[in-house]
Amino acid sequence: MKNLKSNINGITLIALVVTIIILLILAGVTLNIALGENGLFKMASQSGEVAKDVSEEEKVKLAVSGAFLDGTGTLSKDNLEKALKSEFGEDATLTGDGPWTFKGERKTYTIETNGKITAGSSSGGNDKNAITGDTVSVANYGDRVDYVAAGKPDLIWRIFHKDENNVYLISSKMTDGVEKCVETSHSLDYSNSKYNDGSDAIISDLRYLNQEWFDKLAGTPSTDDNAKAVAYLMDQEVWGDYKDANKKATYAIGGPTIELFRASFNATKEKRRNPSTEISFTEVNGVGYLAGTSGAYLIPGDIKGIYNIDSKSSCLLASPVGTYNSNVYNVDGSMGRLMGSVVYLDVVLRPIVIIPKSNFQYKILPESDEE
């Protein structure tokens, strides 16, 4: 009887241990299914977020359709904003003059005048102001974004231009609500022997920013002082502090070129307070660009100041002027025009960072009077 009782107890203990182990394994599997990286709870949460995204997009589509009907087949900012308010409440507003930008709770939408809607990437409800390179439009030019330069963390950065490959940010500093250049009394140190080849010292990856000039050079590099100064302004090593720590930006240069300035300025024709002005050139020669007959008057603060600065300062561009071989382009603050400036004077600069569209995803930041 004692031996029988001992055997029964031994079998029961082993069975209990095995049962507990099996239960622990099942509990672990169950928890992983429910709470794991691809678990039920996360999938349910993601499904809920997707459903919210889809719901918001459908409401935007309904608003656009309603605005078309209200406008008898056309869209205007007024009827579109009215339709959006009926779907999203009185806080719904549009920015831009066509295409328009609408910032929803889930995504930011670009709405073109023909009714085409482009939605930004989903923000999961936490980043409604996020924009990507594909959704940047003229309406975003001048918007402040949360880009941070590794060596200059206190600077403010604004969207300056977008082309088929890159987004360009320009640096700006706010003081008493007025845009300022960020590098004051900065001498162009182009005397370094690395710039002796002048225009030939500019790396090939950046030559497209002065393409008309390089086309005119036809393979014969310019070694004038203004060509050396432009090479310095486009030297990626000199301006490396303006690139971000996470290496989203490919290049940083000392200022926009005249071609980049022209492309950005002319693209905002309908957004500016004086839409009739444009920037053009009558000719490009071997020395540099010649000013066009329709040179634009730059209104201080227009498009949040990305084209002009205050009346006390001027700002150099990274392009040579063809009139004299010692001049580069200058945004003259007192006259509000593009002019030539000799390269050996102390200058103020507004660096540019160049970010591939595939790397561009930043938040639009609110404006502040305390900047």
C-alpha cells in the first residue's frame, strides 16, 4: 500500500509540472498573439487609425464635390472653404491661392483647382502638420519647418523651392517679426588655392544650380574673382554646419543661386502681393549672368520673407554678375532689388540646404513673435 501510494503521488506531481509548463507556453503564445509586434491589439489599433484616415479623406472628397456643385462646376477658395467647414467645423481653413492646402487632423491635403486631391502620409493622429517632398506645393513656400542644422541649432528654416528631385530650405532669423540674414559680416574667403580653378572648382553635382552659366562657358572654366567666390559659396565642406545630424540633407551652400532664386520667385506669382513681377535675364555670358529687363521688386516680408530681408541689410546669392568680373548677385535690402555686389566686401548670407524629396518629411511649425 505504501509503495502504491508513493507511485500515485509521483505521477500526480509530474503531471502537474507538465500541465503548468503547457499552460505557460500557451499563455506566452496567447500574449504574443494579442500584444506582440503584429498582435491583435496592435492590428486592431492600426485598423482603427486607417479607418480614421479613410473617413477623413472621404469627408475631404465630399467637401470638394460639394464645392464643385456650389460653384456650378468650378472651384474657388471661398466655396471650397465653405464646404470644408460644413464637414469639419468652423476651424477648417485653407492656405494658398490654388492649389490649396488643408490641414486635417489625420493628414495634410493639397487640393488643385481641378479638384485633384493629394493626401500626405498618415500621421496616426499625432502629426497633422507633417509634409513630405511629394506634397510640398507652392502654397508651402515660406512655411517654417522643424529642420535643425547640426552646427547651427538656433536657426529657423523655411521652404524655399521644390523641383523634381529636391526640396530646398532657406535659413532665416526672426527678430521683432522681421526676417534677418543669419551670417553677418562674413568675408568670402575664396583666396584659398582650392578655388584657383574658379568655376571648375564647383563639384559637378551642384552645377545644375548655375546651369545657364555653365552652358555658356562650354567647358572653358572661368577663373575670375566672382567665379572663385561662387565656388566658395557652393563648397559643401565650408557650409557643412548647416546640414542636419541625421544626414537627410545632401548639400548645404552659402546662399541660393540666381537660377534657384528665379525659379522659386517666379513659381509664386499668384501668391505674392505683386504678382506681375518676374525675374529674367537678357543674356548669360562667360563672366556671369546679366540682369534682365524685368527684374523684380522684392517686397519685404512677402511670402514670409524668403525673397527679401529688412531694409537695413543685403544678402549675397551664389551666382556671378556678367557686368563685372568681381561681382556676384546681391539681394539689396534698401532698394528691394537684385543687384551686383563686389565680392571682397563683408557680406551677409542666407544658406540653403538641399534635401532629396525621398528624405523630406518635416512638420510645419507655428509662427512666433518671440523668434
